[in-house]
Amino acid sequence: MPLAPGEFEEAWPRIVRALASFTGSLDEAEEYAAEAVARAAAHERAGGVTIESYAAWCTSVAKRAWLDDARRRSVERRLAPELARPDVDPTSDPVTERTVMDADDLSAHVLEGLDDRLALLFVACDEALSPASRMVLALRVVCGLTVPEIAGHLGVQETAAAARLTRAKRALSEARGAFHVPDATERGRRLPVVIACVSGMFTVGHRTVLDPADALADTGRQALFIADALVAAYPHDTEARGLRAVIRLGLARRPGRVAPDGTGLALHEVDRRRWDRGLLAAGLDDATFAAAGDGRFAIEAAIAGLHSSAPTFERTDWARIVQLYGALEQRWPSPSVRVARLVATAQALLATPGSEPDDLVEVERELTSLETHAPAYARRDASLALADLEWRTGRREHATARYRDLAEVVAVEPLRRFCLKRAGLTPP
């Protein structure tokens, strides 16, 4: 029977966490989990007995596979110095499940009530690793992003992201030995990096999957599941609540981002009647709670709240949003934040009667600089912002040429179709 929507996303971290505690290795846990998932798919294609619990079935199969390999390695190691002795019994002292579990049996009181995905995130965000290594390991192992997606999010080459991932796994193994979930004190220290990882997961989904085809492709919704677990574990943390606010409000507004024909929509074209009112209300509640803090995600939640509560595009409080982006840039000086601040500044200027043209020229100058020197993701956003400014200020010939160039390099289909539409071309 095929997996129900969301079943794989729920099962995978449970399988990996169980295997990591069983084998003592996060790397081996991933390897044997993947093997078990492949066997489950083959079992279903062959018309085997219905799998009642996907996670339990895969965990059991993976454990048996690991034990088989462990026994073989044990025999090989024992026989290596004894090859000349015909009396060696290769079956003596076999590896057993109890032997394996004794190597690193996770204490139940540490894991009680901790979501499996969250537990793995806390493992990946070990202080023994550099911040960059933690992020790569968490985004790949727990959040499930591909190496190209991670590279794009971090603004590095794919080879660099892959190398970081390899080094992170090796460093974690050398620093900590067998797999273990940190205790409450350690988790508290790692919490900021964990929150940033979940944010990265949502950002990738929000930028690259505007209209997910199914639950497996819905990275944004998966990020919300982990954010819910974070808030359940840290209900009074303003950054955790701010993160969930950003995710909830982003998902609430997602239905209005794409036209029925699959073309992305400009912000002023969005039909706000399609927004998810339940998610909006929940996200605004989180944003209100987060406002008691002054961290990165409290500020991001406030910005998302202003976008979400504005009745129309024209009545958006752009001046306040510009102020908040300025505060966010001081707290978290990212190229993407700088682009967003410049876009909001341009919107505020265009909405203000009698604004100085020179101010808009300065915005365009800064965006042009980012288009040349920023990481790839910020360069794309800067190019889109410049094209939109040229379009809205009557420089349609320049805008058309810029949109035509963007359509050649943009990989997200709804956004590519939007660029083709603005360029006066028909999507194939």
C-alpha cells in the first residue's frame, strides 16, 4: 500500500534516530535507513504483506542488515591474525543486539517527549563543529535538503558544501564517538543554531517550491512540523515563536503566489482572498508573542505580520517595514536582508507622493552593486528587484530585456513563467 501523505517525512527521522542510537553512528544510520526504505519500496512493488508501521518495519530491517554486516566485520577482524590456524571457530563470540545496544544506549529520561527530527537537529548542531559545518549537516541529514539546495542557500559552491558535509560527519564522530542526544543544558546552548537551520529549510522551500505538487515536495510544510516541535519544547522562547510565526504566515500567503496557469504573481497582483485565514491568525498570535523579544526571528515575525495584516498592497506600512529591516540588518547582516530592505525602501518611495527621484537612484545603485557582488541567491533577488523598478517606473524596454535574461537562468518554473510574461514571451 503506498505511503499516506506525510508518512515518509514522519517516519524517516524516527528511523534514523533509532538506528543512530543502535549503531552509534549518524553516518551509518543514514546509510542503513536508506537501504531499508529501498527494501520497503521493493517489498510493496512485489506485492508483499502490507506494512502496518513503516517506521517500525524499516528500523527492524535496517537493524538486521547492520547486525549482519557487523558480524561479518567482526569475523574478518578476528580471523585476520589467525589465518594460519585451522582450529579457529569463526562463530565464537558473535555480535548480538545486546552487545550493540550496550555500546551506546540512549537514556530514556533525556529523550522523553523530544520529537525525533528535533533530537537529530540537536545532534547535528554540536558545538564541536564549526557553525558552517553544523548548518550543512543539519540541513542535509535532518531537513533533507540536497547538496545543491544547501549550496544555493549558503551561497557557496556545491563542491564546498559537499566537502563541509563530509568534514562535519567526520568531526562529529571524532569529537563525540558514538551517537548521543545532548542533555537539556546542551540543547539550550545549541537552540539558536537549530532555529536557524529550520529557518533555512523553510527559506529554501519558500524560494524554490512555490506550488508543491505533493507532501514530499512541500519543504515549507515539513519545516512547520519541526517548528511546532520546537515551540512545544520551548513554549516561552521568543525566537522559537518568531520562527513559527514566519513559517505560518509564509505558508498562509502561499496560495496567492501562483496564478491558475502556473505563473508566479507580483506582490501587488496577489489575490489576498485566497490566503489561509486560520494559519494567518495563528501566525499573528505567534508574532505578537515574539514581539517581547528583540532577536532576529522576533524582527522577522514583525515584518511578516505587517505584510500579512495589510488589507491591500497599497495600504502596506512600507515605512515601518523599512525600519524593521534596518533593525534586522544590524542584528543579522545578510545580503538577502539588504536586498529586502532596499526593495521595501523602493516601495515606500513609490508610494509616497513628492518623494525625491535621487533617493530611488541610490536604491538602484545599491541593488546593482549586489547584483554583481552578492551570493547567487541575493544576486537573483537584486536582478528581480531592478527589473520590477524599471517596469513600474515606465522603463519597459529595459525591464523587458532584464526579464528576458532572467528567464534564461531562473530554475523555479512559476517565476520563470512570470519573467517570460513580463518579457512579452509565451512560456513553452
